[in-house]
Amino acid sequence: MSAWLNPRKVMCIVYVAAMFVVAMDATVLNVALQTISQELNVPPAASGILNVGYLVSLAIVLPMAGWLGDKWGTKRTFLLALTIFTTASAMCSFAQNLTTLTIFRVIQGIGGGLLTPVGMAMLFRTFPPEERAKVSRSLILPIAIAPAVGPIVSGMLVEHFSWRWIFYVNLPIGIPAILFGLFWLKENKQPNVGKLDVPGFLLSAPGLALVMYALIQGPIHGWSSPAVWVSGTIGIILLAALVKVELSVKQPLLDLRLLGNRLFRTTGLVSMCASAGLLGMLYVFPLMYQNALNASALDTGLTTFPEAIGLMIASQLVPWTYPRLGPKRVMVIGFVVTALIFVTLSMVDANTNPWFIRGLLFSVGIFLGQTVGSVQIAAFATIPPASMGRATTWFAMQSRLGPAMGLAILSGTLAFIGTSTVNAVGQVEPNLMAYRVALLVAAGFLLLGACIAMLIRDSDAAATIRKPVKPREAKEKPVAAEG
């Protein structure tokens, strides 16, 4: 038993379990919002605060996640965050009104905001660069399956049980992961972490939260809404001030000097383009399929699900393609092919064979999945272990901003063109062109990512490309040299 529970396997099990519940929680609530509104006797628009509160609270704690992990220990911080998230899930299920449900969702966001960067730091400190391509096979599960399973699970639970069950489902995964990690996860603390960079926190937390709020609410309330443009403007001013402050601090909360690392800087931008394009497409296409092509919600979910299957298969291909083609080629090919698939998706209509569409979405998972996997492997290739906590924090912030920016731009595209039009006889009908243009914009994000990926040098990521040396091979090398 002790041999099986080596630190690396324990790390993978706890990380996958924690990331699965967090990733699923990001999509599981959307389907249930209408039911929650009806049961709690609030207008449907008011229930949107549940997602806004979650994402904003997540953004507030993100900047200090790396420092907390280094100061308190990654095991302690990670398990504390998972406990907060799981406990808040249980409390959400007992909420009797929108106010208490929102409070518990905010607490959930605090746990979720700490989990991702601290978990990534633990992961990349556990596995050296040359082994990260191989381990990516098991770590794709929360990225690929959880977001796709979320709406399906939510729909089934809401229809057959209650919306409260969408929070119960986190408990059978979260509680065992906490106990498992408590007994077998290894602690890691970094020396000379220093004190909390208070000015950095006071600028980054509200700055990021206000920008996220503006990006989320802009498409809903309009960019001319005072609440949207005022919060966005203040957030940008705070983040601009943050840059000046952090560059003058010896041990900054957000180490902007990491952006001097060419590979880390470039892969971060590539990641933002990939997430903006992929999640933008997964937002626009289901709307088009339901509203413009008259598919049911169930058919839409089943049609988009092959993308998650493609992602899983891609995770098995990355350890083979990554060292042979190099990260640059994998990313560029993945971006260009996926952009062409998005263009093809923009041309489908009500007469298109559903299996052809499913095949296209499956291919999206195959090609873009390899790009995403390669980015995660290459990004931290030249980051030393001591800087890993702050590097994963910065990377997690970019990963949150990418989808928010993508959804804001694509939502704005739909609003600008208009999702409905009046035909020749005066009847209102869906405007398919708006969705098609939005999908082309999503393809544009991917082509931008391909251009940025061209700047990557495979030599910078050489540590992740070479094969790990097995103990037996290491012993045999001196003998072979003498012969």
C-alpha cells in the first residue's frame, strides 16, 4: 500500500479530484439558474449574481494564492482551499434565499481561487520538466470532462431531484480528496518568502475583480452602463498602478519580472488566445444550435460533448507529438486546423447532418487539446521551483482573463449585429449571420494565438522535450562509456 501511494501518485489523485469539482462547478449552475429563481421567488436576471459573486471573489484571492502556498505550505493551503470549497458547496445546498446562497457562492469562489494556482505549483514541483508531458495524460480529466459533464449532470439533477443536488455532488469527491491528501500528501514550504506585499494585494485584488466584473456584466447590461464602464475604468487604473508598484518591490505579490522570461511570457499569451477562442465557441455555438437552428437543449448538449472526448484523446497524443514535433509546431498546427474547423462550423445550417457537426467538435478537442496540453507543459519549463508559486498564480490569472475577454468580445459581436431580424413579411426570426460572424471572431482568436506561437523557440523548452533517464540507464551509461 505504501509503495503504491508514492508522493507523485498521491499528488495526481488529489489534484485531479480537486480540479474536477472546481471545473464542473463553473458550468453546473447555468442550467439550474431558472429553477433556482422560481423556487427562491426572485427574477431570473437577479440569479445572475450567483455567477458574478463566484467569479469576482475568485479573482480577489487569486493574486495572493502563490504567496500563501509558499508561506504556509502548499499542502496546508491546498487542503484548506479544498475544505472551504467543499464546505461552501454543502452550505449552498441548504440556502433558503438568494442572499445566503450568494454568500456561500462567494465563499466557494474563495476556495476555488486558491485551489488552481496552488495545485499547479504543487504539481510542477513534484514532476520535473522532462516528465510533464507524460503526466499530462491523467491531468486532462478535469479540463476535458468536468466542464462538459456539468450541464448534463445539472439538467438531470434539476429535472429528477432538486437544484440543491448540483451542490451535493461536490461532497463525494471533495471529502475523500481532503482526507486522502491530509494523510498522504507531502508538505512543501519555500524559504525566504518574505512578508505579504500589502500594496500589491490592495491594488491587484480589487483591480482584477473590477475588470472581471466589467467583462462579465458588459455583455448583459451594455458597455455604456455606468456600473460597467466605471468599474472597468477603475479596475484598469488600479492594475496600471500595480505594475509600477510591483516593479519597485523586492518580493512582489505578483512577480512581473517573470514576464521577462520569453517562454513563460509567450505561452501565457498563447494560453489566453486558446481559452478565449475555445470557450467563446462553446458559448456561441450552443446558442446558434438552439436559437437559430431550433435544436433542443439535450441535442445541443449531446452534440457538443464529443469535444470533451476529443480533448481526452488529445491528452494521450501529447506525450507522443510534443517531443517529436516540438511545442511550437504542435501549437501552430493545432491553432490553424481548429480555426478552419470554426470557419466550417459557422457555415452549418438546419440541414447539416448532426454527426458531421459532432465530428467537427470532436476534431476541435483533438487539435486544440494538444495545443492546450503543450502550453501547460512548456510554460513552466524554465521556471525554477522557488518561483513556481508566483508563476502559477500569474498563469491562473491569465487563464481567467482569457475566457472573460473572449466571452465579452463575442457577446458584444452578437449584440452589435443582433441575434434576431425581421423578414420580408414582418415576422421576427433568428439572425443566423450574427452567430456565424461571432464564430469567425472566435477563429480569429486562434489565428492570433498561432501568430504568437510562432515566436516560441523549442530550444527554450528543451528540458520538457528530452526523455527522462531511467535509473537503470543512468547506471549503465558509465559502463558504456568505458567500453
